[in-house]
Amino acid sequence: MIDIRFFACIAFDVIDFFVRIPGLGTIFDLIGIPVAYYLVGPMGIAYAWELLDITDQLDGFIPTMTILYIISKSGVK
């Protein structure tokens, strides 16, 4: 059975894809760190890598939160 958190991760990544305004995207990425921690667990801290792209143009193409969710459920530590 698929967890509702999986769909929340997908929804967050889709929204992240469409938030392309520099500055606003960075704020969205800052909000995403605690959200990822809540949805994925301690591995969610890795979501912070999205802050490296200050233009907010590249990080939207990588569904980070969804990837972290899949990795966390696969048992990789």
C-alpha cells in the first residue's frame, strides 16, 4: 500500500518545479527542509542541497523529496 506521504512528496516536487522566481524558490527550498524531515525522516536533511542553486532554475528538474522518500523506504541508510 502506498503511503500518503509519497503523494505529498510528489506534490511538493511538482510545486517546486513550477516555482521559478529567484528568491521565492529559495524560500520554498528553505520551507522544504523541515517538510522533508517530517515526511522522510532524518534523511530529509539532504533536501538542503537544493539551496545550492541560487537561480532556482535547475533544482526543480530533480524531484529530490520523492527520491529521498523512495530511498528511505528501500532501507538504505
